[in-house]
Amino acid sequence: MTMKTINEAALSGRFTFVGTTLTVNRLGYDAMQLSGPGIYGPPKDPASAVAILREAVVAGVNHIDTSDFYGPHVTNQMR
């Protein structure tokens, strides 16, 4: 990733959750497709799924949707 990519992710703006000081970039990542086929079970290649999440963070994403329904519970447990 280049610094240009990181700066472009920040261009999406920021959002502060009401009643908190928690601020995130508006650009997030939806991890639904990282679980297994049909969004059920573990991914076919867990290492690749984790690598994708790490690249999203490098690109400036600082919030990831890991719904309990993805897998179920699979994307919540990836690291």
C-alpha cells in the first residue's frame, strides 16, 4: 500500500458516535464475503481472509462489520 491509498481512505470523512468520543472513518469494510461458501462456515483459505482484513486496515479502514450472522460467528473470530 502507498501513502496515497491511506490518505484516500481518510478522505471519506470521519464519524463520531453520538454520546461518545469514538471516531471512525466513514469508509469501513464488510467482512461478510470472508466466511465460507454461502456465508456459512469458515473460509476456504483462512490465511487469505486474514490477509484481506489486514490490508483493509493498512488502507485506513478502522471499522469492520463482522456480524454474528457471517459464518455464523466466523468473521468475529478472525485475527
